Amino acid sequence: MEKEARIMCRAQDHSTPEPTAEPITEEKLEELIRRWNETAETAAAQRQVQREKDDAEVRRLIAELEENRKQLPKEEEDMEEARRESEAYYRSIPMYDWGAGEQSNHYEISQKYGSRIANEISRCRWDGVRIPNSLIAEMHRIHEGKPPLRNRKAKPPNRTVKEPDGPIASRANWGHKEKRKTVKPKEYMNDYYSPVKAGLFNVARGNEVLRNPTTLLLYLLQHRSWKGKKDKHDTYGIWYLRRNLIVASVGEEKIAADLGVHKKTVRNWTKALQRTGVIRKLKDGQDNVYVLGEVIENKELFYYSGEISWKPNSGQIH
């Protein structure tokens, strides 16, 4: 009995109290929503007014700053000083003058050959690629006083033929047989270059068609003297500068090995070239020196191009 009495007491203590709050009606809910909307609209209007004030203040400050900037004294730019600085900078960039065959700089190259050629050489240097032979040939032309290839006047375009209004009667003489015209050779001028890559000699060792005196001539032109060349016979210092001769000094054994032929074949080719006046072979001690041309009035003239010729019976050169 006591146990049941305790259970009953606990049940009475934890019983749910009677609700005392009033229920929310639809009218009250609408009133609360209306008040909340009014409060939000008022806050948004206040923020908009404050934003407009801030924007007006910013515009005023910008206008004031611009007015102050206009009143500041302007610094005069010294264009002459800027030009001197630019010239000094480009003079400090080393560059090789392929036309004159001497060291120069970016400024001198640009003044002599134009900014396009100077910039193209700089691009090749930065990219680590070889300078095109066409660019070097154009520098040679400008150095010799000739107009660059790109400045030549373009040929006028061909005129368009007006179509006939109607068929035209044939005017061919069907009974006449015209004699075949003989093609005359073109007279080539020595005003441009045809670059030949040195890989030709690698191919010639395995190609019988390319093993001939012409290949030997091209080989000697590849080994001609150039500024700063150091060799046994001082082909640049003594032969080129002092004697005004364009020479190549290569041993017969090396020529035979590079072209893949016997030394006797090299001698036969040399005799053939000398007999036709294309080169001239001279003795310098126990070695051969092959004369390819001469330097006259600072111009290189080669025997093979027909610019100059020599007499086969002329004596030694000192």
C-alpha cells in the first residue's frame, strides 16, 4: 500500500500544468508582419541615405584631389637627356656586324641596317638560333651600298583580261609550222648569294654524283680565310690583309678524307679547276695554298663568278 501511495504522489507532482498564454490569432500575426516590414523598410531607407552621403563625400574628395593635382607644377621632360640615355643603353649591347665583318653594337647596327635587322639579330641571340643566311646576305648588300631586297619596288600586278562578249573566230594558221626557238642562257649578276650548307660534304662521301671538282670548289670556299682565323700559314693576316688575296689552306689528306676520295683524285680536281681559271694553287713551303679570288678596293672578287680572272702563266706572289 505504501508503495502505491508513493507512485500516486509522484504522478501528481509531474502532472502537466494548465496553459495560461493566450493563443495568437491571424490578426495579431498580420500586425507583427506589418511592423517587421515597416522596421526593415525604415532601416533600408536610412542605409540608402547614408550611402548617398558617403558617395557625395567621396566625389567631393576626388574633385578636390584632382583640383590640387592640376595646381601642382609640372615637371618638364628633358627629351635630349632621354635620347642620350637610350643611345647609351643600346650602345652597351654588343652585336656582330656581318656586313663589315667586325664587332659593333645594337645602336650602330640599327643606324646602319635598320631596326628590323637589329631586332631580328637580337631575337636570334635570345632564342639561341642561327642567324638566317638571307639576313646576312641583306646586310652584305647594304654594306656594299646596294638597296635591301625588301625595299625593291614590287612588280605591278597583271592586268585582268576582259572577257569577250561573244565567241571569237579562230585566227590560228594551221598550215604553218613555226621553228622551235632556242632558249638563250640568262646573264646572271653577282648581286645576290646562294647559300650552300656544309652538310653537302657529308652527303658527298656516300654519293658518287656529288664527288666532282665543283664540290671541291665549294669545300675550299667553306675553308676560306676569315677575320681572326689562326692557322699555320696565317691566311688572314698575310694573304688577305697584306697580299689582298682570298685563300684557303687545307691539306690534301684532309680534303680526301672529308670528301671520301683518294689524294690523286683531289690533285686531278685541283688541276682541272686551275686549268679553267677557277682557282690558283700556290706553294707555301711544303703545303698548298688555294687562291679563290682577290680583294680590290675593299671588295672581294672571286675567280669562279667571272668578276676577275688571272693568267695561268703568271709568276709567284710575294
